[in-house]
Amino acid sequence: ANCTACNCTSGGICDDGKKGSGRCACFEGLTGARCEQCTVSRLIWPDCTECMAGYFGQDCSACPVCDVPSLCNDGRSGSGECTYSYNYTGSVQHFVTPRNECTILVSVFGGSGGVGYYNSEVRGIGGNGGGVTAQYSVVEGSANV
């Protein structure tokens, strides 16, 4: 009756107007007096479509504890697996097999090559790059595959 401003977030619609209650009707997946919370607590507001860091899958399950320097493949489309990422350093990089592991899945990708020159003339064009994935049997704690 006093035309008080509604206080809903973009996650809902206010029952407004002179006869309105001022309450927020939340869209699917949202809750709270202002529609400011996700119905699944491990989702990120405001759109509630992505898991919080450290959670994975459609139900946002908790990630396992990963050995350093690995990270959990988290997010709504994540697998929850512990992954290691290496950047190019120009030198050998080592990987120590985590505890309780007997196989590892390795994916390696290389970028495309550049144009080759000799005496200011183009002598070759680099390849398209590529990748390979392979599964290896390993010994726990070993640096040898």
C-alpha cells in the first residue's frame, strides 16, 4: 500500500503493485528471501550453474585430496581427478607417482610450428601440432615410468 521498493535480486520476481506482498518468487535453483542463494549449497551464485572451487560434477561432489603439485579437475564438467600441468621450461621436468597409484593417464600436446627461413627465404612451414594420450603402469613413489 505504501509502494515500498522490492528488494529481490535478479534471481527472482517481486510480487509488486499496490496489492502485492513484496515477496520474491525465486527462479529454479535459487532460494532465500531475496533469491540470493543457490538451492545446492556448493554452487556459485548468482547463476548457480557452476560448482565452487574444490567441487566437481553435476552434483558438485567434493574433490579428493590431491598430492602437491596436482590440482583437482573441478567444476560442473570436471572429472574430480587429480591432474598435473607442466609448462614448457626448456629442460627436463620430473613427475613422482602419487601414493596408491598403479597406472597413470598421460596426455601430451604440442603447438604448431612456425615458418622456417634460410637466407631470408621461406624454406618450410611448421606442422599443425598434435597430441597423444597413453596409460602407463607405474610404481608408487617412483620417478620412472
